[in-house]
Amino acid sequence: MGEKVRSRSIVFPGDLIAEGSFRAGAYTYTEGNKIFSSVFGLCEIKNRVVNIIPLQGFYIPRVGDNVIGVIIDNSPTSWQVDINSPYIAVLQFSDALSKPVDVAREDIRRYLKSGDVILAEVIAFDKLRSPLLSIKGKDLGKLENGTLITFSPVKVPRLIGRRGSMINMIKKELSCKIIMGRNGRIWISSTDPQIVNLVRKIISLVEEESHLPGLTDKVKSLIVKERGNIDR
Amino acid sequence: MSGKKRLIDENGLRVDGRRWNELRPLKIEVGILSNVDGSARIIQGKTHILVGVYGPRESFAKHVSLPDRSVVRCRYRMAPFSVEERKSPAPSRREIELSKVIREALEPAILVEEFPRTIIDIFIEVLEADGGTRCASITAASVALADAGIPMKDLVAACAVGKADGKLIVDLSDMEDKYGEADVPVAIMPNKNIITLLQMDGTLTSDEFNALLQLAMKGCKRIHEVQRKALKDGFGEIKNLVLEE
């Protein structure tokens, strides 16, 4: 009975985490009253809830998430959107356009075409059907004049930081608009290669050291150092 | 069957100088390929294998996927230069069979019900073969799956045991496999003691078989330790862990 591993320790698939009156959270599975880890990651036991924070992984859509997608195709009623996930998302015309369109008369690519980048909200998903997106909402829609960077979706919480501390600091220091998608994509409203390169450096630092302390300070000093080079 | 070849000398040492219960030097590395979702390399003695894993991802051939679970596909392939005599690059009967056997050894460990309508692709490339490739492939593929972040019940560790010159031995090399009396590849889920692969080639008494199974379990547990270490090392320095949000 009780916890079998220390909270915040590293666990592997199949490791027994806790036994008894615990609740199984993300990336765990149960056998009787035993809770096991199902991935390689860090174990977190808080208020008798067992969660595993994976060190590698992919994005599983959740209703309400804001994601950055890339249009890959269109059908007579919808667009197919790559959201950096095992599942390809669907954006129906009715969830994108304010008035109905007649596909027979109008070229739908006027609105969105393959390769376009959108910020969308996941409005429905249950694994049995493709995730549904909507771009009707504040700040949602097509993203233009910027650069898209894709990274590991499991690092998103770290890049946001505690109550947004990391991402807000980056936004402030770089003074350019940055949009985060929960699916491991980031949109920088800048085509300045130096800014884009700096963001890439920040992301690779976060990816490599996401589990180490003092990351916000490290990122800040990286920005300060690199910005000196950019100004000159 | 053993003919004139001597596989174990008067000091009890095997052709490569190992004792009967000794594993070959084993090295596993993860995350060595950048275009796949998870990867691993295993070097076990002279056997050298590369594994890449994609997925879970939506299948482009929709008829392949299933509505209630993820489909695991596996391809085991030997490079033409992996054996002494050039191997034809066309898939052989043996390769197709091993692909199936390896998939069936890994599938029980993967939580396939969590990702319906998707496929998981495992590509195994044998660069150098010196016996025990099916076991090494399973060991490495399971690490590559964990590296891809795919949820699993447990890792799968595999180890071959057998009999040569009348003695029971662990982790057979190519010579011992070819000229020995028996070869028993075993794969298990080490935390659960569940066998996911058990094959036998040759002749054994039931007592010998039971003894070998115990040896295989022990061998797999040792390999499991190396698997865990590989995953951990692949992630760099892990101490003073911090969790946020």
C-alpha cells in the first residue's frame, strides 16, 4: 500500500507507482488498485492523484484547446487540417465562414487553401471521429506574415511556464507577437530571420533542458546575449 | 547435429570466451534518428540493429486502420551486407515471418486501445547479424516505442537461451545457434513476468526446457536494466527535477 516511487522521480513504462486509494491520472493505467506508469517520464503525486509527465510524446486533441493548424486539403464541405497530432482535424465551412457558400459556384480556396496556417479551437473530439475545429472566435483565424515553428507537444507547458511566466517574458523581451498552440506549434509575427532564429534557439534550449531548474533565467540571459548581436 | 565443432572448451568457455550464463556486451542508444518519432540502436556482441518508429498516425490507406484500436505494423529487414554471404535485398520468407513474430511479441505491451483509427509503424533494419537478431530487435523496438512516447503496459525485453555441447547457455551467438542442439528465444514483459514470445528449435528434455526458461527470465531482466538506462541516458542529465503548470 502507498506510494512506491518518490514524486518527481523518473519512471518507465510498467513501473508500479502507487497502490491503494489513489486516483489514476494522465499516462497511467490500473490493475486492481495498483497504478502503473505507461510512458517514460516524470512521476507526479499530488493530493493522491498520480500523473506522469511524459518526456516524449505527441498531441492528443482536447476540446477547448487552441491549436495552430496547417490546411492540407479540402472536400466539398470542409478543410482537412494537420494539427501535429495522430489525428487529422476537420474544419467545416460552417465553422469558418459567416455565410453559407455554394461550392459549385465559388472557389473555396478563396478563403483558405492548402498551406495556409490557422489558429483554431478544438470544438469536438472523441477519438472515434476526427477532431472538429472552429475559427469563429476572438483572435482565431488565418495567420499571415509570420513564421511557423513546430516542436515537441509535451514541452508546451514548460514553454508557457508557471501562469505564463516563460512565454510572457519571451514576448516582452522580443517585443513581437507570439502565438502558442497547445499542439506544439508556435507562430511568430515576424519574418525577420534573426528574430526567428532566436526563437528557434529558445525552443531548442527549452526542449533540451525542460526538466532542469532555472530555465526562465537561462532563456532570459540567452535573449539578452543574442539581442546584443541583433541590434548591432 | 553438433558435428565436430566444439562450442564449449575444456575450461567451460564458449567460442567467444564467455561463460555459459554470460550475456554478450550490450549497448542500447535512443533518439539517434531525427526523421522518425522514436528510434533506438542496439549493439549486442557483433549484432547491430537500428529501429525507427512512426506514430501513432492516421493511415492514408483507410482500410488498414481499425475503429477500436491502433494497428501495429512491423517490418524486419536484413541489409544485404549484414551476413557473410550477400543477402538478396528482396524480403525473404524468414524476414516476413520474423516481422510477424516481432509484432506479436510487442503488441501485447502497447496500449493500442488508446489510439483507435491510427497505425504505429516499426521499421527494423539489421545492419550486422551474429545470432539473436529477433531478440535484439524486440529489445530495441520496445525502447524505440518508449522513445516515441507511445503508452505501453511495460517494456519488452528479449533473450535467447539454448543448448550447445550438452550444456545450457544464455544469449546464443550465430555459431551456437547454427551448430548447437537447441535455440529458445524468449521475450517477456519484465515487470509483469508475462511471456510474449516463446519459440524453440532443436531438442530438449522438459527439465532442460524449464531450466532454460528460468535462465531466459533472468537474462531478460538484465536486458531490461540496460533498456531503462538507455532511455534515461538518452534524455541527458536528469537531476533536480522541476515540474511546472
